[in-house]
Amino acid sequence: MRDRTFAPRRIWIYLVVSLIAAAWLAPLIVVVLNSLRTNEEIAQGSMIGWPQHLAWSNYAAAWSGFCVAETCAGIRPYMLNSALVTIPATIFSTMLGAIAGYAVSLWRFRGDTWIYGIVTLGLFLPQQMRLLPWTIVLRDIGLINTLAGLVLIHTIQGLSFTTLFCRNYYVAIPHELIRAARIDGAGFFRIFWRIILPLSAPILIVTVIWQFTHIWNEFLYGVTFTTGQQQPVTAALIALSAAVADIPQHGVQSAAVIIAALPTLLIYLLGGKYFVRGLTAGAVK
Amino acid sequence: MSNTAAIRPGGPALPEWVRRLPEYLMIWVPLLLSAAHLVSFSLWTIWISFTPSTLIPVTGWVGLRNYTAVAASRNWQIALDNLLLFGCAFVVLSAATGLILAILLDQRIRGENVLRSIFLYPLAVSFVVTGTVWSWLLNPGLGIQKLVHDLGWTSFRFDWLIDRDMAIWTIVIAAIWQSSGFAMALFLAGLRSVDADIIKAAQIDGAGPVRIYRRIILPSLWPITITVVVIQLQFAISTFDLVRALTNGGPGIATQLPALVVYDLMFQRSLLGRGAAAAVLMLLILLAVLLPYAAWRYFQRRRAAHA
């Protein structure tokens, strides 16, 4: 219960919680340790083991050495692709979502409920329903197999989340604030810039973290709309494990996995509170 | 408001709509694009599902033939069986794990923040990474089984990854590991919002902790439970990356799921009409979960408004 009167029971609680926490950390620890073991060392034993000596060379190989398909540039070009897709798409979708959320919550215009309702349906529509149309559209506008195409997709699709997040946040801002500013002659953008934006830091952080994590981790669009050198890092990881299936290089692969997971893990460590807020905000609408 | 332009000194009296054009553009263009793509892409996919399209989309009408072909295929039937098993097992077990974790963390223990971060960190990592890592751990020649063998217990068996009947459970394991933290976060928020006065009153009446949980706290969690179940089901129905990285549908087609069938039909076999039909079937499965939930939410809200 919520008091501290049951001392013996509390030891059990700590024991159980620590055991589960250890199980939750185990995969991460295993991969980190493997990324520091040589391929031969792993091949002799199992994936689970302590490094005999720290094989930092795995990281160099993973970053810029090993081969996927015909190119041997490591994971670096794919990390760059992911960054070039994720950063612009996160900025665009957050900016546009903030303005749309602000318009829908504080300005009210004809048809706002309808259009907002349809946009939020995007949270539920499976990606599979959009794969073929996106393929055709991207081909027609010449953006198939380009990073710009992925930026476009993630910006438009991200709007569903960003508009929802921002709208739910701005709805709580008192309307009198807006009304007073309008009487003083301030227009749509000036109110946004002077009044709304300064209040928006918490929700913008949540939105940026959420978008960044989702777009960085996305796989289906990446693998469907891009090939070869244009793929984001999630797709490249799959291509890598297929490429080395005959002669596995588990040390290097582990290092590649760590590198690919690092950006979102770092963001999680730095902004965990906001990450969780986005998680629960997306759930409880 | 419409006459503010007239009073503003020095400004030429532009018509209102011209003056406000930038804001209209900024509001409407993104929203319309988003809404239009959702509606038109859905209709487009539905339309393709009724055409004889194979390599490229073509016009024509084949009625429900694509649907019957998909529904009759072994791939799809296995995918549906798997979805049923995976969906139920994953949703029940991850909700249960999440609830247990939330109750444990709710005991005012030290290090709660650290523990919460540990249970939630898998959600920050992509399913491709998770699936790859679990494929190593569960690989009998490489992971847990190999470790136990090396330690001397050579009859130990944990080879679900290559066992046709058990392979789907490897996906359940990985999915639970990845998303129980999400259930925990929601349940924990629910536990913290239980009225402290009611609990105090029950304690004064002599109710023990188990009784308070069973009679007061857990019953108040059921709306959150439904939300958790629906969201996890939605995830289960569209699971793709995790399976792609963990088993790639194998061994054979033993861990096929609807999202993999859609991808396979559309982009590997170039049967666009059938792929679209499978995608629409996926949507229908999803609606079978979401529509009752939406109706329930609607009535909840109406009751709250009347109360």
C-alpha cells in the first residue's frame, strides 16, 4: 500500500522490481557487450558473454567500413539519410501542426471541426492503406526514391499527431487573451508569435521528441519508397543482416545496431519526461 | 474585427480576404493536404482492390474477386490465425505486465524514476533494432540456448525461433518487452489519480492493502484498461517491422501476419489488386476494434456530461 508499514513485504517488492528491470536491461547490455567483442570470439561462444578485450574496431567498421549490397561505406551514409529525413520532417510537421492547432483551437473557422476530425483520423488509418497511392503520387511528382519524398510523407502524415498535440494544449489557453489582443488590432500571426509561441515551449518539446523518435524509427515507408543508397538507417539494418547472413559479423552488426539506436536513445535520456508525456497524450485523447 | 483595417492609420484598405490570405494559406493548405490525402488515399486503395491490377494499377471491375482470392490463400489464413493468437496473447500479457509494474512502482519505492525509465526505454528504440536484437537472443545456436549449453546444461532447449508451432511466441516476447512500459505508464497515471480520501477512509475502516486494491483501486482502472487494450490491439494488427526483423515471417510462413501479406502481395508478387484488398481487410479488422471503442467513449462522455 501507500505507506511504509510493511517492511518485510517491501524487500520482496524491491527484489521483484529489480529482477524485472534486469530482464528489461539485458538485451541492451548484451548488445553493448557484443559490440565490443570480435566476431571470432562471438562465434566460439554465444552472443551472451563478456568481452575478452575491448574491440573498439567494431565501431569503426560499423560506421564506415562494412558492405551493404555493393557499397562499402558502413552505416554512415544511411545515418545521414535518416538525419536528412528526420530533422526537416520534424521541423516542418511541428511548425505546421502548431499553427493548425492554434487556428483550430483559438480562432474557430467554418468547417474547423470537420477538418480537424478528418486529420486526426490519420492516427488510426493503417500505413498499408496509403502505400500504393503514395507510390503512385511520388512517382508522378518525381520524388520516388528520394529523401525529399520521405520528408514530404512524414510531414503530411505527422500533421495528424502534431495538430492534435498542439490543439489539445492550446485549448486550455484563455480565449480572453486572444480577444483582448484582437481588439488591440493584432492579427493571426502576430498573436501566434507574441502570445502563443512564448507559451508553447512544453508542447513543442513533446511534439518534436515524438516526431523525431517516430520518423527516425520508421521502417515501412523507408523500405518501400527508397532503395540502395537512399535508404534510411532502419532499412539499411535489415539489408545489412541479409547481406551478411552467410558470414555473420555479430560484433560489427551489434555496433551498427547501437549506432542506429543512439539518436533516439539519447533524446529519450535527455527528455524522458516529455517523451512519456507525448506517449500518454497520444493515448488519452 | 473586420473594421480594424479601416482604423489602422496609413494602411491601404485592402479587402479583408486579401489581407488575411497568408493566414488562410498557412491554416488551410496543410490541413487540407492532410485531410485530402487521408480520404483520397483510402478511397484510392479501396478502388484498386476492386480492379484486376497486377503490376500497375489498371481500371476495370472484378467485384470481390481479389478479396476471395486473398481470403482463400494459405498465407492470409495463417496470418489471421497468427494475428488472433499474437493479438490476444500480447495484449493480455503486456497489459498484465504493465499493471504489475505500475502497482509495484506505486509502492513509494526508492529509485522510481530510474526504474520507470528502464521499463520505458524500449519504446524509444525502433522495432527493427528490437527485432534484430531479439533474433540474436532467441537464436538457439547463438543466444540463450547456446549460453545455457556452454554452461553445461546441454539438454536445455529454447528454440522457439526455429519451431513452426512456437515461433509466433518469440514475437509475443519481443512485443511484450517493447511495449509493456507503455501500459505501465498509463496504469501508473491511473493509480495516481485514485482519490486519496477514499483510500484513507478504507484504511480507517480497517481494510488491508490487498482488499483496498481489489475493491477500490483496481475497479477504478478499468476505463484505462480498455484504452490500453485498444491501443495495443491497434499495434498488434499493424505489426510489421518487428516481425520483419525478428523472423521475417518464418520459419516458412509460420509467423506471417496481415501487414506482411499486404507488403508481399503489393511489392514482391506485384499483385496490386490483391494487396489492396488485403490492406482493406486489415482496415476492417482495425475498425472492428476501434468502432466499438469509439462508441463506448462517446457514451462515456455523454454520461459524464449528464452527470
